[in-house]
Amino acid sequence: MESKISILITCLIFATAFQLLLPLSEASLEVGYYNYKNRCPKAESIVNYTVSSFVKKNSGLGAGLIRMFFHDCFVRGCDASVLLDPSPANPDPEKKSIPNNPSLRGFDVIDAAKAALEKACPGVVSCADIIALAARDAAYLLGKISYDIPTGRRDGKVSINAEALQFLPAPFFNLSQLEASFAIKGLNTSDMVALSGAHSIGRSHCSSFTSRLYPTTDPTMSARFANFLRILCPPPQNATIDGVVPQNFLKPNRLSKQYYFNVKALLGLFFSDWSLLTSKETRQQVTDYTTTPGLFEADFAKAMVKMGSIEVLTFPQGEIRGPTCRL
Ligand code: HEM
Ligand SMILES: *[C@@H]1O[C@H](CO)[C@@H](O)[C@H](O)[C@H]1NC(C)=O
Ligand SMILES: *[C@@H]1O[C@H](CO)[C@@H](O)[C@H](O)[C@H]1NC(C)=O
Ligand SMILES: *[C@@H]1O[C@H](CO)[C@@H](O)[C@H](O)[C@H]1NC(C)=O
Ligand SMILES: *[C@@H]1O[C@H](CO)[C@@H](O)[C@H](O)[C@H]1NC(C)=O
């Protein structure tokens, strides 16, 4: 009798807890979140203005911001965990991991946007939304790709070096490894192929692909391209600095379907780029992007929005980090 009652009580507690939790799990992002309830109607234009002014001076920062969005979302969701600096309490955050350090850039852009937002609407706009909006604005500036991005993300407090290594795909990954790393984040193979078009912009450090040049040319890379890259990137054991090269030598600052032409011509820097040719489906998608006008741009926009919803924190989870996004 007593145990029956306790079971009943336990059930009741669970049912109540479940009801309380439901609205949380259903809470979702919405387009124009900061326009509603007078939260911060200028938020999106403040971010856009900040991004524009930085990217006009250095378009590489636009590439950096798009990659920052990817690296944020794939590690603990889009929660700005990638921005947290090392601190005595957390000496080894994502920022220090091999995929992020020293290559990730654009942190100053986020700092400037956050500073402007804190002036206009203190404590309201999350760092996670700033990254998502900044990446969207960069895609427009570099590729005239325009889309609405839902907002209302909140910021996380946890950032762990090892998780960046665990969840971010490496340039030596083959197709099944790439697919698996996107699948655990809820993105499918076509999302992955579409998002890879971001490798039409920005740069890479030599160390990310010299294993394809030395000691011998990786046969999955154009031999002429490899000869050319060997001039720019000495063998790692000779190199005093880790140089950088553009990902797309034709139009390094134009987010475009040119990436897919490069992949087909074995002119991708990474083995992972070449891997998109290794299944019938992905090869077809690569070809479709080269032949169907507007298809890449439309798919890229959709996939960026989808990536922006990975494991997001919404009220009352997380926090609005401030006054800076780094602490
Ligand atoms: C498919 C798996 C991917 C792999 C293996 C990969 C790997 C890499 C690597 C190794 C670099 C060069 C880093 C360096 O050495 O400086 C790079 C750069 C870049 N990646 Fe990816 N990436 C992938 C997917 C993505 C996605 C999904 C995006 C965004 C939508 C993206 C955007 C970029 C951008 C924009 C750059 C240039 C960054 C800059 O110039 O600062 N990548 N990627
Ligand atoms: C961002 O600003 C540019 C002008 O610098 C404008 O053309 C573009 O439409 C703006 N984007 C958004 C989403 O407001
Ligand atoms: C990709 O690499 C993994 C790990 O090395 C291996 O198990 C798998 O068979 C490879 N897949 C393909 C398609 O080559
Ligand atoms: C991948 O997901 C997108 C959108 O979520 C969907 O439109 C597409 O059909 C999916 N592709 C595959 C191969 O499942
Ligand atoms: C690398 O260093 C070795 C030994 O110093 C030298 O013989 C070789 O020519 C160098 N290779 C290049 C490509 O600079």
C-alpha cells in the first residue's frame, strides 16, 4: 500500500516536471526575435553595419565569420562557446583547440558588434545570435546570398578544447567520416555538400594540406596544382612559418559555386573537398551546383539556417553573456 502511494506520488512528480519541461523543449527561434516586444529593434542593423565596415576593409574576415558560425554550432550547439577566452576557471576552451587556433578569425568583429549592441540595448542580444547574424551578413557581402535567420539563441557557459577536436571534421576525412560528423549534428549529406561551398572563400594554412604535397603528390589532387602549391608551401620540416593560401585562387573573396568547379577539377585544397566526388549522390550534387543557376545559393542559405538551429539554448536556458562575448 505504502509503495503504491509512493509510486503514485513519483508518477505525479514526473508528470508535473514533464509538463514544466515541455514548453522549454518547444521554445524555438524566430525570425526578427529582437524586433518583438521592443527587445532591440536595431539589433540586426547594428550587426550588419559592424560586419560591413570590417569586411569592406578585409574581406577575409567575412570568411572567418562564416567559419566561426560553423565551428560554434558544431560544438555544444550555436551558443557562442567558441568565443570564450581561457580563464582561471576554464583554462582550456574551444578557442585553444587545433581546428580553431590560430586559424579562426573575426573575433574583433564580434567584439565590436557586441560593444555597439550593449550601448544600444544592454544585456539583450546574445553572442550566439551575433555570430549567426554576422555569418548571414557575410554571406550577403561576399556572395549576395540573402536569407532570414531566426534568432533568440542564448549563450552557453561551457567550452572545452577536446570537444572541438571531437566534433569538427578534419581536412583528411573521407566521405563517410564527413557524413558521420554532420549526421550527429542533425545535418544530412546534402546539407554537408551545400555548406562545403563556403570553401570558395577565405584561406587555409599550409599545414592543413601539406600531407597531400609531401613526400609525394596525393593522386586525388591535380598534379599541376600540387606543383604550384609546393612553391607556396615548403615541406613542413623546412617551414619556419605556417603560410596561408587562398582556398579559391580564381576569386578568393566571392562566395560562389566556383568551389564545385574546383572540386571537379581536383583543385580543392583538402582531401575532404575531393571526397565529395566519391559517391554517386554527392558527385551528382556537385555537378548540379555547377550547372543549375541559383541552386547552390538557395541550398546554402537553407543549410545555414538549419546549421543555426543545432542544439540551441532558448529562454530560460543559457544566459545573455556580457558585457563582452569573451568572458
Ligand atoms: C565538410 C567539412 C569541413 C572541413 C573538413 C573543413 C576544413 C577546413 C579547414 C582545414 C580550413 C582551413 C583552416 C586553416 O588552416 O586556416 C577551412 C577553412 C574554411 N572553412 Fe571549412 N571545413 C569544412 C566545412 C566547412 C563549413 C560547413 C563551413 C561553413 C559553412 C566552412 C567554412 C570555411 C571557411 C569560410 C574557411 C576559410 C576561413 C578563413 O579564411 O578564415 N567549412 N575549413
Ligand atoms: C546589410 O547592409 C547592406 C548594406 O551595407 C544591405 O545591402 C543589406 O541589405 C543589409 N542586410 C540586411 C539583412 O539588412
Ligand atoms: C573512411 O575512413 C574510415 C576510417 O579510416 C574507414 O573505416 C572507412 O572505411 C573509410 N570510408 C571510405 C568510404 O573510404
Ligand atoms: C536533407 O535535409 C534537407 C532539409 O532538411 C532536405 O530538404 C533534403 O531532402 C535532405 N536530403 C537528404 C538526402 O536526405
Ligand atoms: C628542405 O631542407 C633541406 C635540408 O635543409 C634541403 O635540402 C631542401 O632543399 C629543402 N627543401 C625545400 C623545398 O626547401
